[in-house]
Amino acid sequence: MTDEVSTNDNSVKVPQRSTNLRWGVIAAFVLLIGLLVVLGLGLKRTSQGPIGVGDEVPDLTLTTFDDGDIHFEDLRGQVIVVNFWASWCKPCEGEAADLETAYQMYRDQGVVFLGVDYVDTEPEARGYLEQFEISYPNGPDLGTRISQAFRIRGVPETYVIGPDGRLAAVKIGPYNSLDEIVAHIETALAQ
Amino acid sequence: MKRRLIHSVGIILLLLAFLQLEAFSAFGQGSGPTDDEVNAIASQLYCPVCENVPLDVCPTQACVQWRATIREKLAAGWSEDEIKQYFVEQYGARVLATPPAEGLNWLVYVLPPAALLAGAFVLFRAVRTWHAEPEPAAGPVPPEEAEDDPYLAKLEEELKRREV
């Protein structure tokens, strides 16, 4: 292998080793920038807060404890109340009865309630549903896909989606009263 | 005498029954998964609720329930891989202490050795350069250039004179 390469007819010679080194440095910088972009995008996604009011909710599927699949897209045109909970979550217990009451109030008015059981174990989750006599559909957050789509920070959190598929109201933490739940549902129904 | 014999036999039978019960209970205790077996798997998992705390030492209720699930699966005869796969299906791949080599996760496995190799190469090049002979600052002056320079011409003349 020659150490020098002729770049034109006037015999201006550039060392081959130097050219290789230059391309190596360029490749290293391109790789480094690519890596930083990937890391940056990951960090940006991590630092994002929950879905905001007015944002479109992605199409998700909840597999219920009864092995039924509920697709959010199929519920378009109805108000959806998505409540994230867990059997180990003490604050969730405080709002459980109010959520069931609200469900009974609105079940015939085009309002769908869905309970998403976050990072929980099935026997305890079923025990919780039985204890608080929750009758609306509930299911585990398989692969934590639903909680990641909503970018939740913990439980309980409740997202009220309007008939247009956009988020109408959000509650971080437990509802303090039935009136608070009703107010959120009415906001969504008015859209 | 006869009564005493009956009592003795009765006591012996009772003792035997008691010993047999103990043996069964000990067998029952030994057959279940031990805490070490549960923790060996739990230490490879992370609960998303308690970030950066391995499952084997996590004190929250959620983690207690997870460990109970591991014990349950072990008792049912599940292997370590099957249990880990179950947790991945239920809670996502982020529960694993070591991410699976898929998609962008490959970067985690490829980049560190690649960076190490690149660093070793750069170091090797640098060390070789340090040990190389320094190049002469300037080459011999071309004859035509020397003729044009009066100082060089004078120097050449002086050298020739001394040689003579």
C-alpha cells in the first residue's frame, strides 16, 4: 500500500494516512452526534409531563380481567373516564366508592368508565375490586403500555376524554368528592 | 400389669404419630421455595414504582406482592426464565435489571466495547507517534536556491577554500 496519493496531475500529494485519519475523525463525530440525538430524544420524552388537556389521546387497548379487549378508538363519540389505580395504593381506596357512584349515575348517558390497574398483582387487584364493589370494566396495564402512553407519574390519576378523542380533564391524585368527578364529566360532555 | 402395658403401647403409638406428623410438616416446609431462591430472581427485577431499587430489597407493598408472585410461580414449578418473561409481559421490559438486546438496547452492549477499542487504537497511535524519530526541520537546500542566496554562496565558497 502506498503512503501517498496523487490528487491531481500537478503531483500535489496528500498522505494516505492523513486522509484516513480525517475520515475516521469525521465518522467518530457523526456517531457521537447520532448518539447524543438519541439520548436527547429519550431524555425529552422522560421529562415530559402527563398528557395535557386538549391533547389527542392515542388509540389504546385495555385487556380486562375478564379477558375482553376494549379499544379506545371504538369508544369515539363517548366520554371515557380512565382511572389508574392499584391494590397497594391507599389514596386509591378513598376515591373508589365515588368513582363507582359516578359510573352508576352516568352509565346510561354515553359515559364509559375504565379502570387501569397499574403495576399490580392479579389476586390482590381482584380482591380490591370486590372489596369496593367496582362494577365497571377493569384490567391490568399489560406491559405498562397505557400508563406510558398517558405518561402517568403515579396512582391514582384520572383522565377524562371527550367525545372527540381529546383530553377534557385530568386529575392527578385522588378525587376528593363525587362533585369533583361530576364536574369533570360534565366538562367532557359539554364538548 | 395388663393396664400398664396398654398405657405404654398407647404412649408409644402417640409418640410415633407425633413424630410422623413432625416429619410431614418438615417435609412440607422444605418443599416450598426458600427466600434465597425468591430473592435470586427478585434481585434481577425492578418494580417501576420504586425506581432504582431492586425487587429483593424493595420494602413497598407492591414489591412484597411481586415477591409473593415469584414464590407462587416457583412453587408451581416455573423456571427463572419463565418467571422473568411473565413479569416482562405483565409490566414491560423495563422491569429487567439488564435490558434485552433488542432495538436501541443494542447500543448498550455495542457502544462501550466499541468506545474501548477506539480509545485503545487512539492510545496506540499516540504512543507510536511519541516514540517515532523526529523529522528533520528542513531538508537540503536545492542547488539553484543556494546560487541565488549570496550568503549561501559565500558559505559554500568558504567551505571549498577550507577543504583545499
